[in-house]
Amino acid sequence: MSGVGDGDVPTVLARVTDARRRFRVLVLCTGNSARSQIAEALLATRGAGRVEAASAGSHPAPRVNPYAVEALAEHGIAWEGRTPKGIDDVAAERFDLVITVCDNARDACPVFPGAGAQVHWGLPDPAEEREPAAARRAVRETYDALATRVDALLALPLERLDPASLKERAQAIHAIR
């Protein structure tokens, strides 16, 4: 006889626990001051309740880029008081997806040991702009590019994709402009 109650208690509990577990995403860049902070903020706010986001850098900056904090605030995301983290700060954690957003982080971390899938969404570093107006513009362009990609990622059935399918579909998002 089969029915709704089929399955032993540990199996049923495992399914319930899995259904409630949030999808974990780590975003890596060099300084963890702009690109990865913006992506973490977008994932945390737009994926609230569904996604747990973190970010880190291969060579963390002393502070989060103030133009990144400003751009996030313009979109209703409070991000002041954050501190850049290093890869060592998150190395022992497990993530369903690791996204590198700069070539330096991809090279420094070719394989992140705690990743189910790892993809690269390379973007220019807005911190390289020295003139304030150009730096603000570069950060806003970075925000727009990441917002588009994060929305595309969140539209995927993340919880149902196996690591190979997740990698393929998340990597394809890089081409979205």
C-alpha cells in the first residue's frame, strides 16, 4: 500500500530539512570592496528567505568602496558598516555556488573546496577609476550588470539543479548584458 506517509522517518525528515535549507552562494573578487559586496547585497535582498549570500576577497581592501555603499543605498539596500573579508574567513564553509567576479579571484581560487558548483562572471574593477564621477559611474554600471545577472540566477530552480546543471546554467548568465 502506498500513500502520503510512505517512507521512513529519517528519509521524510531529510526531505523536509532539505526543502527548508537556503541555497548558499559565495561571491569572490580581489578586494571584496565593490563587485562582490554588491552581488552579496543583491543576492541577500532579492533572494531573501531562499538564498544565503556571502562574499570575500583574495586580497581584502581595508573598507567597502563608499560608491558601492552609495549605489546600494540608491536602490534601498542599507550596506554601511560592512567590512571586507578574506577567502580564509569562508574557506571552511560549504556553498552550493561560488561566483568569481574578477579574473584575479578566479586565478587565486581556481577550485574553491567548499563549492558545489563554481562559475566566473568577470567584470571590470570599478575601484580602478580615480576620478569621483567616473568611479560613481563605474560602480553604477557594475550594480546594473550584477542586478541583471542576480535576477537571472534567482529565476533558476536553484534548489532542484544538480551541480553540473547549475554550473552550466549559472555560467551562461555571464553572457547577459
